[in-house]
Amino acid sequence: MILSHKYKFIFIKTAKTAGTSIEVFLSKHCGPRDIVTPIGPPVEGHQPRNYEGFINPIPEILERPGKLFFALRHSMTSHEKFYNHMPAREVRNRVPADIWNAYFKFCVERNPWDKVLSHYHMHAAREGGSLTLDEYLARGRFPINYFRYTDRSGRETIVDRIIRYENLLPGLNEVFSQLGIPFDGKLGVAAKSEYRTDRRPYQEVFNDEQRKVVEDAFA
């Protein structure tokens, strides 16, 4: 997640949508007062800053009254006021209302089958390459992102722009041009791209049963 006072934007990082590459690019343009959250593993050129601070638990307790103990414990033990993959509604709770309302908020979303395939390759690589696609799908842990850019109900989008991953660079060009961020049409880094060696499109990878598993998960 990045909050830039210099360019007046909030970037909400979603899963498996080139978020790390975008963060590395943006962090190089951010000012000393901007908020840049850490990423793991660290990437050269990415400079986290200003993400620590006191957390007021009251807004989150009001939003999730059943999580009173969790919210209090988190506020007392965590030094990270802002963190990687932070949902937009949490950012809204932790920044002044005038900043939330005035700054341009954006994120990236991706075709669910393509996103799941990318997620699978990442996990397979981290587990030594022995994980099969069916084993991965059976776990049921998918890169679902909608809660990161919607309100608590999941029905209302609370960011200003959702860029489609399938149209990533033109979409980023429009947003960066609007914000005044220098951009030559390339991010200059492809973070975590080394996980995926099989470049076949998802249409050639999933069988009908596997395709239905993903469809049901993202319905």
C-alpha cells in the first residue's frame, strides 16, 4: 500500500496483479513524507517509509464489534499502522477524512482464472515444484481481492479506479498522467515473475472441472 502526499494518491495493493512491480516503481517517485509499506521479500529500489504509528482501534471496533479483543490486541502490539495488501476500508479508518476524500484511490484487478494460475505457480515454486494444480485447488485458498477495494458489505466499491490487469500499462499511463507521475510506459521491474515458467494461457491449462472450481470460488 502506498499513500502519497506528493502526488495525492492512495494505491491499494491487490494479490497477483503486478502490485509489487507497481509499488517498486511508485516508491522511487514518492516523497519523504509519503507512506510506503514493506514488501516481502524485499526488492531493490523499493524504500519503505512512514508506515509505523499508533492505531486508534475505535473505528475498527465499530466496524467489527465481534472482533473487540482482536482489535484491542492488534492496536497494542502492532507498530504497523499501514501494511502490505491493506484493504481500502482499513486505510479509510486510519487516515484523516479530508485526505481519504481528496486523494485519488486506485488498484488493479485481474481475470480470476489467470490470477489463480499465477497464484498456483507461485506456491508450486515455493514448495519445490511438487505441488499439482489439483492439489492447489483442493486447498481452496485463492487470491480473492474484492474485499480489498469494497466496503464491509462487499457491494460498494470505495476506490476511484480499478485498472484491469489485462490492460495494465495503458491503464497505469492514464492514472499516472492524471496524477502527474512521470511514466514512459514501462514499470522497469517484473517482480515475482520468475515463479511462472509455463506461459500457456489459462484456457489451455484448466480442464472443465478445474475451471468450475475457480468459477465457484469467485462467484
